[in-house]
Amino acid sequence: MTPGSGRAGEGGALLIAAQSGRALAAAARRAGFRPYVADMFGDDDTLALTDAWQRLPGRFGRGAEGESVDAVLDELAKAAGDHPLGLVLGSGFEGAPHVVARLARRFRLLGASAETIRHLKDPFRLAALLADLGVPHPPLTADAVPDPAAWLSKRRGGSGGGHVRPAGPGAPLRGRYHQRRVPGRPVSIAFLADGRDALWVGASEQWTAPAPGRPYRFAGALEPISIGEGMRCEMEAALRAIVARTGLRGLAGADCLVEGGRWWLLEINPRPGGSLDVLDRRATPLLGRHVEACLGHLGAPEPPPARIAATRILYAGRPCVVPPAPWPDGVMDRTPAGSVIGPGDPVCTLWAEAGDRAGALAGLDRREAAVWAMFSGDGDHEYQTGGTPAPERERACGGAGR
């Protein structure tokens, strides 16, 4: 079942703001809410899922910007009529806790507070917390490093992996920092938090779609994957301690690197992340659990789905125009026909489900071929081929998705 195709109930109105709000809107419908969405794309399937839509001011990859964010959400709140249940924020606000604080004064915030975001998205505050808790974490510095090849450059408050670069000579530019490279495959741990404790939801594999200047751009996820019992216990203990110290609430993610029996926590994404599509297949809709966790109720753990689900984001390698043709099955984030997609911009997101990993990845490959065939068979595009990251791409996965 494609995410969001479950029958929606007659729940309350929910405001959603994110760089791309389609996944949250689909999750809201599955949970029985009526989504009112502000995002930067206005994709066809997003509009079909929402009761009302507004364009979110800002720039994709940099996040929401300006006081006009307030006005946009005011318009959505008016369209919702009766008082909305609250506001759920997706990607695009990690680097703007001052905007989150301002919005929290106007709306009931269902998610991490501004102060929690400041704590978790300040890389040096997070590193200090992890050191205090004994959680493995790569070293950081704001200074020049003698061996740049062993380090990465990251933007404070960045998301989606597109901000991650190899380190260069000299000190990091303003707003950036160096993080030492460590080996491993990218794994994201989804969990629920109630401000005091954390509950494991699931683990997903993550991969990248490298582009010039953006070698770690997020490209998709696959779930479920297995984590060794000992490592999982360590990760769960770390997440519970982090929540207890930061007051984090709602559905969130922890980006990690796993190598053999070792693991490192790279960062915490204090919001529903890019793996939501593959995660929201459990008996209880995840966005309903997100709201309940924000209200202080974690609930009980649920087993992961038996089948493997995977997503892949396709990016344009040069300007292209969306043809007036129906999108193939298994395509999400469907850009409206006639839209001009710039080089490096997302074209759509693919979805596939199968009984095993190979089958899910093969399904993505078939759908990818169908999408490019829709674009007159033009293969001159950038995208993650084969659905799996090459080993040299497995050393960073900073944040999740659209």
C-alpha cells in the first residue's frame, strides 16, 4: 500500500509546515486528521491530500524564512475554521529556532520546542551532551584541521545531507563546523519522545544521491532493517537519556553510522524525518502517535512490518519540463505538469514494497525507468542508481529528506 492510502477518519484539523509537506499530509490523513499544509512545492498529490494549501516562504535546502511564515499559517488557521489541534513542523525549521519560538506563541506546537531545537541542533551543545552521557560521537571542531581529508564540513542546523562537504584547508566558514569522518553505513533510528522518555519505533537504511558540491545529498530510505540486540539496547539507552536531558517531544530521528559492532550518533532530527513514508505502515498511524507523545503519552511498542519498503528521490541533472502525462504508479511528490525543474532540484519520490530488500530495490529501478521514459526517455539526469550507496558515500548522512 502506498503511504497515505489508508482510509482517513473524521479527525480534527492539523496545521503542517515543512519544506515538503506531502509525507506529513499523507500521515495525517492515515491518522484521521484533516491536514492544512504550507510547503515549498505544492505537488499534485500534496494538494489532493490537503484541505487547504499555502506556499511556505523560504528556499529548499535552506529552510523557512521571514516573518511571512506567520501570515501563511494564519491563513491556514482561518481556513481550518474551528481551532486547529496544533502545528506540526517538518524539515526547514532546524536552523531557525527563533521562528519556532515565534510560532509557538501563536499556535499549539506539536513537536520539539525552540529551546530543544537549539540544544539538539547546536552541534557543540549536542557533542557536549553526548560526551557527558557516554554516547559515541565523532569529534567536532570550529578550527582548521591539519588533515582535511579526514574531516567533513557541515552547516549548523542543516538537513537533508546537501549541506555536507569534504573539509577544506583553513577554518570552517561562518555557520559551519568540521566533523571527523568515521566509517560505517548510514542508519536512522526513529523514536517517539514524551519529554521524559523515548520509545523505539524502527531502524531504516539511508542512502545518498551525490551531486557536484553536494556529495551527501539525501536520496531515500529502506525499512525495516535489523540491528543487533546489544547495539539496539545501547542506542535505546542513549535516546532515553537524550530525551530526559532535552525535553524532546514527538516523532524524531537519530542519524547514526554503524560499522560492525560499533556505532556513532551523528545528530538528532527533532521532527518526523525523511523515512516517514517507509515507517508509517504499522498498525497504529504514526502521526497519531506523534501527537499523543507530544501530549505525554508514549504508548506501547509495535512490531515492524513484515515486508520491506523503500523510497528513492530522483533529481534533475539539468532543466526539464514536466510533461502533461500521468505519472507512473508508485510515484509520490508529483510535480505539476508544465513545471520547470531546475538542475539539482527534486523531480519526484519513488516508492516500492516487496518481500525482501532485493525485490524492493528492483521495484524502485522499474519505477525510475518508467519516470525517465515519461520524460521522453531522456537519461541525462542525476539520481541514485541501484538504490544502494557506494562504500565511499557511507560516511555521512546529515539529516533526512525533503
